[in-house]
Amino acid sequence: MWTTRRFPASWLLPALVPVALMTIYPIAYAVWTSLHSVLLLFPDTPFVGIDNYVRVVTSGYFLDALKNSLVFSVIAAPLVVVLGTLTALFLQRRFFGSQIVRSIVLLPWVLPGAISAVLWIWVFHPSFGVLNGALRAIGLIDGSIPWLISPKLALISVVLAHVWTQIPFAVVLVMAALSAINPETLEAAAIDCRSPVKRFRYVIFPEIKAMIVVLLIYNALTAFTTYDLVYAMTGGGPGTATTLLSFQIWKESFSMYDFGTGSAVAFIVVAISAAMILAITRSLPSDLFESG
């Protein structure tokens, strides 16, 4: 009793200790694995230092996978934030059937990545896909566009599918931020400023800008580390057009059975992700997290 009074944090130990063990041990073991030659078919695990990291960086796939991952993140993250914010602003309005529309908008969030991939493969299918069918119906194309077969179009296609799956989460958070704005402030802004664009820029955005930044960082990391949707849609192809670093973690570990190299790729992804967070936060205005 004396201990808990003097050190109230000790009440949290029964919960913190298991969480710490389940977090620290896997990370420490992954670090150890990345510094050893751990091959499933060989029992010996000799220490190799940074050889696994050197092998990854100098491999033939690394630059292509890094470029694809960065392009994927640079396109997907801003799209999710912008479209999510616009959707949230629309859904804040009261109109007939608004609850039904909100439920439909949130549907992609609850679908597993594999199911979303199947839906988008159907959309982008060159022969009987919905997108090509719609474009032919309105006379924009005569033949079929190989969305997932063309190296130039495959990455854009999976980016669009990824954005579709991530928009609902952005909508939920932006709507939560919008609901926290004082209604009197919005009413005064509606009276003083008739332009919706100016109203958003000078009244609404200052109130939700912190949430926008959080969403931008979160979606940049989500896009950079995405795996299941891209793998299910293209398997990293055609060629290396949609090969991402996250895909290489799986390939090295569970296809090549080289867990040392797979762990090295994972920590390279972690390092680049940390650099991305730092770059995003440092490039933003210093007063962005200050209350409006």
C-alpha cells in the first residue's frame, strides 16, 4: 500500500510489463536477426554484422523498390488527406439520406485488404473491367487499357485502390475535428464570408490543421509500408513496376527464407520512415500545431 501511494505508476506495472515484453523482445530479436545470417535451411546463425544491410542496399531490386515506395507515398498521402477532408466537409452538411451516405463512405475501411484487392482487380480488368467498360460506353476509348499490366499504369492503379481504402479513416478524424469547432464561430463565418473557399481557409482550416498534419504523416507511413493490397493486386509486377520495400520484406523472409536479410530490409524501412516523419514535420510551418 505504501509503495502504491508513493509510486502511483506502480499500479500500471501489471499492464505495462506484458506490453513492454511483447514490444521490446520482438524488436530486439529482429535487430539480432538482421545482424546474423539466419537461413531457414541452415541451423547455424553466424554473426555477419552489417553485411545483410549492405547486401540489401546493393541488390538489384533496392533502388526500384525504394523509388516505387516513395512515389507511392508522395502521391497517396496528399490524395487521402485532400479527398478525406473534402468528403468530411460534405458529410457535415445535413441532407436527406446523410446517414446512409456516411455508412457507404465508411465501408472501404472495414473491408480486408484482400477483398478490396479483388474489387479493384475487377474494376481495372482489361477485358471486362468496370472502368474500361465505362470509358467505352461514353466513347473515350475504343479498345481496352491494360491498367494492371502496363508498367506505367500499374503503380497509379494500385495507388488509387490504396487511397480508396484509406479515405474513410481520414473522413472520421476530420469529422471529429470539425465537430469540435464552436458552432457560433461557423455561424459568424457564414454571415461575414459568403465564399466557401475563404471560409475554409480562414476559419475552418486553422481549427483542424493539427489533425490534417497528423493525417498527412500517418498516411505517408501507411502508404510507405503498405503490402497486402499491392501484393494481392499485382504481386509486385509487372516486372518491378509495383515492387515496394515492404513487399521485399516478405519476399526475403518467406520466399527466399533469408530472415536475416528480411529483417535488414525491415529496419531500413523503419529508418526511412523516421526520416520521412522528420522531413514532413520540419517542412511544415512552425505554428501549424498552435491553436487557431
